[in-house]
Amino acid sequence: MLQKQKHILLRNVAIRPNLFQFLRLTTRTGNGTTRRSITAVFKPNTNLSRSEFVSRVIGRSCYYFEIKHFNISSMAQSKFEYVRKFESDDRCLPNCWMVVRLDGKGFHKLSSEHDYDKPNDSRALALMTKSAVRVMEEFNEICLAYGQSDEYSFVFKKDSELYNRRKTKIETNICSLFSSSFVYYWSNFFPQTYLKYPPSFDGRVVLYPTNQNLRDYLSWRQADCHINNLYNTAFWALVQQGGYSPSKAEERLRGTVASDKNEILFSEFGINYNNLPELYRKGTILLRRKVEQEHEKNVVGQNGMVETQRYTKRRMTILPLNVDIIGDKFWEENNDILGSYM
Ligand SMILES: Nc1nc2c(ncn2[C@@H]2O[C@H](COP(=O)(O)OP(=O)(O)OP(=O)(O)O)[C@@H](O)[C@H]2O)c(=O)[nH]1
Ligand SMILES: [Mg+2]
């Protein structure tokens, strides 16, 4: 009986290399009343065969034994893993557009410490867009992004199942990849300017249940771009060209509406606001689009000479657009974005 049991149990004991082994044996002696519990801990890579292990620990005097066999990490896990229950389930509602918006922390200071051009620095805007493209390359579920100033919004497909729609997982991944890309590509856009300290971005996920809500959200961000840009353009014209102090320029613009600022720009500085680059007035939309790309290859012609052949290939790319996103035109021209969710 003992031999048989021993045989079965021997097969069940696995001495695993590379791990601390924690084995507990409970034995009973001949009359079946005395119970002995033996715990043995073996260092990783202990060179002990299964039969050696059992015969050494159990000895001869017992006829019944049970073996429990754990490694230390699984013991610890089972004891402590209840703490997982404290993590909240933060899955985003299904059937909603998930939008992650990032915004630079303290970019008023960062822009002045790094001598950004005023009111718009095309290098800084290009760096923001490069970082956003990097995010879109990594996360295919993003169908559109919109950026202006120190912010970028990423729109996920309505039926995206990325990370089971876990809110924190999504926002932290997007935010950290964007931040690290901003630092990684900094010197490509500011080759002469040393980055004085690590910049950071806050992030949030907002859910929009209807297509109209999503359009209104993007319209809101583009309108914000326009309002800020018009104000900043007028403010810096007054300061840089009009000789105003910053506080006097602020005073001059207090209470003015858009047409007043346009008028100041036009009549006092000869600036037609509508002729300023659309990048500044509209911000940047990023879309996935197939574009034709020209390629060249060398082939051997009929006359035996090597000649260069040109050909075009359609390739999926992330396309930047500086256009109006508020009116219907953009949505009609790009009807695939909302199209499948009508
Ligand atoms: N000169 C210059 N400044 C810029 C440019 N883009 C962004 N900024 C600065 O970044 C700021 C962004 O606005 P906010 O996000 O409201 O300000 P913030 O300082 O980042 O503050 P928090 O986001 O609350 O941390 C603007 O007010 C500008 O001061 C740019 O192209 N040129
Ligand atoms: Mg900011």
C-alpha cells in the first residue's frame, strides 16, 4: 500500500529548477493517529531527484502522507492577491466615441523658457503633430486626431475594444507615449534649443454617445483655436509692432469682439487675419488615408541596359489637414469616419 501510494505521489512531486520550492508534507505514523507536518524549503536549482526528496523527508516510519507543493511566489500571490479587488472597474461605456485629450502642463512657462515664436511657433506645432502621428502609428484604433496649441485630442473608433475599453489603461498609455515622443523628437524640431526640463501632459477620456456630440466636441476645440489665435495675434501685434506693454495691450483688447480685433489687425498693422496660415487658424486634423507614392526601380531593358522605371503605389498614411471641421463639408468629404455609425 505504502509503496503504491509513494509511487503515485512521487510522480506528482515536481522539483522545479530556478525557483525556491516550498513543500509541505503531512505524514501519519503506523497507528494512524500521529500527524506530522514537515515543511521544507529548497533553494533554486537544488539538485535533488524526486525519490531522494521523498525518502529523505518522509523517512521509513510513516505509511501515509500527503504532499502539498507550491513555489514561494504562488504562495505569496494567493495570500495577497485579494488586494486586486480594490482596483475599480473603469471600463468605458460601449457604443460611445472615446476621446482622449492631452494638454501640456505649464506650457505658458515652457514656451517662454524655450523661446517659442509668438504667437505661433511652427516648430512647436510640428513637434506636437509628430508626437500625435507616433501615437496614431502605435494605436490603430484611433480614427482621427485634432491638435492646436499645447493640446491634442485622439478619437477612437466607436466600437473599439482596445484594452477592453479600460479608461485608465487607455489614457495613461496615450499620454505617456505622447510625452516620451515629444521629448524624443524635440531635437529634430529645435536643433539649437536645449530642452531645459522634462515636459509633461495631462490626459482625460471623454465619452460621446452620438455622432453629433463628437462633431460638437471637435467644433468646440477648433472654435477655441480660432478665439485664442485671434486674441494672441492681436495681442502680439500690439506688443511687438505697436510698442504696447503687455498690460496695455491686454487693456486695449479687454471687451473687444472678433470684428474689433480683425479691425485692429487690419487698420493698424496691415494684417488680414484670414490670410494667416490655416495651421494657426484651424489647427491640425490627422486622418488615415491611402495616398499614392512615387517609387523608382532599376530594371534591365530589352536592349540589355539598366534603366530606371517609375511606378506609383497606394499606401496607408497619416495625413495632416488644416481645414474647417465645423461645417458639413469636412464630414461629407470624409464620410467613412462617421459613416459606419449612422
Ligand atoms: N509663444 C507660444 N506659446 C505657445 C504656443 N503654443 C502654446 N503656447 C503656450 O501654451 C499655453 C497653452 O495654454 P494652457 O494649456 O491654457 O496653459 P498652460 O500654461 O499649459 O497651463 P495648464 O495646461 O493648465 O498646465 C498658451 O497659453 C501659450 O502660452 C506657441 O506656438 N507659441
Ligand atoms: Mg496646457
